[in-house]
Amino acid sequence: MQILKFGGTSMSDQKTWKDVLKITGDSEKPVVIVSATARTTRQLIKSAEMAAEGDLQEAIKIAETISERHEGIIRGFFESNGKPLKGELINDCLERINSQTDTLKSYLEDISDTGSLTLQSRDAVAGIGEQISSYLLAKCGEAIGLNSRYVNARDIIKTDSVFGSAQPDLEITKMKSAKITEMLNNGQIPVIGGFIGENERGEPTTLGFEGSDYTASILGEILGAQKITIWTDVSGIYTCDPRVIPGARPIPEISFQQATEMAYFGAKVLHPSTLKPAERKQIPVFVKNLFEPENPGTKIFGKSANSGKAKVISYRKNGVELTLTSDSDNAGHKFLSDVFSLLDRYQMPVDVVNTTEASVIIAVENNPKIPELNEQLMRLGTLEVSNNKGFITLIGLEVNESAEITDRVIRVLGDTKIDLISFSASKKHLTVVLDEAELEMSVKKMHQSLFE
Ligand code: ADP
Ligand code: ASP
Ligand code: MG
């Protein structure tokens, strides 16, 4: 069997749904994982935020826009592909849209009543998109003669209770996914929403942004897939985001380790945790273009030692730089160890850190735990917070070229103010922290100088 994962870009309208179903129908023994339709997750989260801010009316309006968009896709799909006898299927779809919209509205009302948005209620709202898209796609498949069947991801993906970035419990999930194997044995095509799961109390969780890739990989591992294909809107993994850098080059093959690093440092094409389960079982992962299916795309495989040494540039926005200066005269190691214990307590994934005895500069991706961390840091000294920082990471360097490349990067960025620069010899990457406003231009300059 194999896993096919279709992201939000593939799930954008009735025309792409047709392409998705064509690929599904042409594949041998597929299990289909889908994201929410394009823009839906972001809009859902926006609606939850509006409700928490007291604007329930605006929140409900967003819910209705989402509902109407799905109805439009379904009507469009059935009009161009359905036969008259498919009336029942279209009604099932419309009922699903209505019931999920009602669920959404009741979540929004609860959020508005309490006036705050917890990670838990955010997850409940954010997952509605996949709950709609997976059901509808399965029905559209049936309408064109596929044996596709909706599977509720929450019955399969059982997770811990870390709302916002839950981890699946592999053992229970494996037990639950026996149902999928049974369906495959009966010649059915299971269609499952990515990104979402459920904790042991039956409360909705999510695996984090772009988490559908992770669902695909987890199920690939558990079900023993021969391959996993991530279908998206670009022909594989490139040396840099091809939408921003026209000169970016496609990479035909890349190792699990390097692709993971790219994702971690911001290449949106894959969720950073995606590849671990596939790597554990050495299941090759392909990244392919829905709009150009004959293009081979990128193959991710192999042990890191023997494959894929491509150099690539990843970048990320939304960074925060925290500069903490100790107020005490004899700061030293106690100060540093206090700071690092706080980072540990808040499980803060630090990207770049620069220390002297009396001060620390920490660059991290902005996240909901920062305000609380800052309060604690302020007890240790004087804190300066700079928002809107960008990170650029060059991955795949050879140690012997690090000095030359660092030099080149500094030269090519010219007048741009670089806040921090760090080189990791063991990981072979170089990270630059600068103002977000300078980010894209700097990425372009670096890519041009190093690759074009
Ligand atoms: P999906 O909806 O299919 O999950 P995403 O938007 O999450 O799609 O990921 C695909 C996008 O990733 C591409 O449109 C591209 O702009 C972006 N991207 C960023 N970095 C890279 C890269 N190095 N190679 C390919 N695509 C990249
Ligand atoms: N729909 C979710 C998101 O936008 C998950 C995904 O697309 O992978 O983050
Ligand atoms: Mg994605």
C-alpha cells in the first residue's frame, strides 16, 4: 500500500479535487490523507481569535464564508462530474457542511462567552477544516466511481494532550489503524483528514501547523507503506522557495536528515516532524506537483551518510530577539544557568543564542509561551524584546568552506544590519538573524551569490 497526501493547495477548488481523485484512482492501494481546503485553517483560527476578542458576529461571518466556499466546491464538482443518481451523495455532503458549521459556531459561542482562546479550543476550531474536506472528498470520489470511504481521523490518530502540537501515541494509533488495513483488504480507499487527532479524553487535538504531512508519515510507518507521496503545488524540493526565488533549482534526491533540517529552518514544503517516522522505516517520500504529475519531483530517502549533500537556503519570519542583561555585578555562570533553566522549563526551541557573562541574546520563533517566559526573564535582569525578526539558514555546508561562505554572506548582505550570525560545525549550517523587512531581499542576494 502507499500513502498519498494532498495539501491545502491541492484541495483548493473543484478542478483540483478532480485532479486529486484522478491521481487517487490511478494509484495502487492508496490511503489518502488530506488537508483542509486552501485558506480554511487560517480563517478558522481567525474566527476563533475574533470570538475571543468579543466580535462574535465577525467570527460567525467567517464561519459562514467557509461553509459557503465548501458548498460552492461541492455544487461545482457535482455539476461537472456527477450523474443524476448522485443526489444522495450531494445531500450527504451538504449535511456534513451544515453539521460541522454548527459545531464550529457552538465552539465560537463558547469562546466568546469565556472571552479567551485556550490552545485547547483553538485546536477544536482549527480541525474543522479537515473534518469537512476529508468527508467531502471521499463522497466526491464515490460520485465518480471510486471506492473511496471517509475515515474519521479522530478515531485513528490518538495523541497526548499537548494542544497545538500534539504527539500521536504510536501504539494505540497502530491498534486503531487496523480498521484502515481492513478497508484496504476490502478494496476500499480510505480518506482521512490530516493534522487532527484526539487525546485520551476524546478532546480534539492538532499536530501543529502543516501537520497533515506528519499524519501521512505516521500512518505510512504504522501501515508499512511502500512509499509516501506528498502532492503539492511545486515540483519537489528546491534549493530555496521557488515562489520567492525564481532562480531556485529543483533537487532530485535528498536525504531524510537534510530535508528535515530544511523543514525545521522554515521551508514550508514539509512539516519538520514529517520525515522521522518515514526514516525509521526507510520508506521513501516523494514530493510531487499535482499540476505536473509527470515531473518526477524530489525523492527523499537513504541514510544521511550516503546521500543528498545539496546546499539549500531556508528562511523564516516571525522571530523574536530577547536581549537580557544581568543587573547583578557578579552574574557569571549562575545568571546563564538561570536563563537556560527557564528556556528549558518553557521548552523554548532556541534558534540562535549569543552569550557573554553578563548578557544573553536569544533568537526564537514567536510563540504563545513568550510573554510568560519574558515575565520570568525580567526577574533576572533587564530585558529588551525585538519583534519581527527573520532567520536565514544555509544548510549543507562543508566544514572547510565555512569561513569562506560566512565571509561571502556578510559581503553579499552588504549594508543590511545583521543582528546575529551562528555557524554550527556539527550540523553544518549557518544562520543569520536580521530584520524581517530585509528578509526576502537578503535571501535573494544570498541565493544569487551562492547558487546562480
Ligand atoms: P500544501 O498545501 O500542499 O501543504 P504548502 O504551501 O504547505 O503546500 O507547501 C508548498 C509550498 O512550499 C510551495 O508552494 C513553496 O512556495 C513552499 N516552499 C518553501 N520552501 C520550499 C522549497 N525549498 N522547495 C519547494 N517549495 C518550497
Ligand atoms: N490545514 C493545516 C494547516 O493549514 C494542516 C496542513 O495543511 O497540513 O496547517
Ligand atoms: Mg504543507
